[in-house]
Amino acid sequence: MEHALSAAELLNAWEQARALSPTDGALSLLALAEPEKTREQLAQLSIGRRDAGLLKLRERIFGSRMTARSNCPACGQPMEMSFTVAEVQAAPAPATAEPFTANFGAHEIKFRLPNHSDLAALVPGDDLAVQKRRLIQRCVLDAKRGGHPLAPDELPGELINALSERMSELDPQGDVQLALSCPQCSHRWHAPLDVASYVWSEIETWAVRLLRDVHQLASAYGWREADILAISSWRRQAYLEMIEP
Ligand SMILES: [Zn+2]
């Protein structure tokens, strides 16, 4: 049975992961939820498997309601959308084992799914098309055209796109798209949801608020940090409201 994560445990995990990038921070949180796996094993999970674990963890901590902000690309209207964890949970991918083999015209490609380490190896400022090519190249284990071996940097652009689509089909949780429509101008579009960054920024907001609450309660009542963290968040709020302004 999953044990309930305490505020102190989460706060410690957040503190230890603070210096990392948001996605590496999110992996540290996942380690908290899946202690039987090493960090190395977690980094080898496909993006979809990683994000499925993060969504489950997120639901355990904050419940199922999620919100995100975006600006309409057509008219610039800022909007806030609300959805549930279940709405962004993909059906589990078919339980086929890696590596996969696929034929695209004369090409025969053996590949695996992108994982956390692959994403971490990308250069953040690079052009998106360049990043996509690098990511796919890392995941191609063997490529042949008409039976002749092909080096990773010889893969044509259409093949990169076809492989990327095939990977999304095989790992749907790794590519969550929110269907959005603007209340102002009725423009409709899809925006990707980066689950790891989303969960990390939520934990960060929660942790900073919690530290402030601890400070206020400790100042007002003289309680120790450990005792304040040990009471429920509902009781912390109740005591905060009783503090004279
Ligand atoms: Zn609009």
C-alpha cells in the first residue's frame, strides 16, 4: 500500500531538488513516490511512463483538479483553463516490449522510446526542429535503407517526422495536448502540457507558501517547525486565520 506523503517529506524532497532543472526536480519527486526504483531506472522510463507516475503523484498530493494559464495565440487574451488529472491521463500504451521495428517505405528502423535522459541531453536554447532531430537520432538503434545501413545523421526529415509520430502513438502519455478555445475570439488550438514542469512548479509554489505559513505560525505561537508540519494543512489554515492581523 502507498504510504501517505507527509508535508515534511515533500518539503525535504523539494529542498534537495531545488538546485536542479524543473524536469530533474520532477524526477526527484517521482523517486519519492517510487522508492523501489533507482534514479537511473526512473531516468530510463519513457516520457509517458514518467509522466503517468508524476500525474498519479500529483493527484495524491493536490487532488484531481488542475489549472493552467495561456494566452490566445490569435488575439492575446489571457485565459485560465481547468481540467482534471483523468482528462490528461492517456490510456496505457500497448504492452509491447522495446525495441520496436517499423518500416517506412524502403527504410527499416529499429528504435526505442525517448526517456528522461534523452530530454536532459538536449541543448535548451536550440531550435525545436534541431532538438526533435537529436532526440529521434538518440532513439534510433539501427537504420537501413533497402537493406543498407544508414547512419543516424543520414535519416531524412520525413522519416524523422514519421518516427516522431509513431513514438507518440506508442507512448501517448508523453505527448499530452490540451484542446483550447478562446472565449474572446473563438480561436481554437492545441497546446502541449509539459507534465514534469507543471508538477514541479506546483510543488515549488506549495513549498514557498508552506514556509511562509510555518514562519507565521512559529512567530505567533512559538511552535517548532516539525510540529507545524506534522499537523494537517486544514488545521494550519485554521490557526493562521486566528492570528490577529
Ligand atoms: Zn482569442
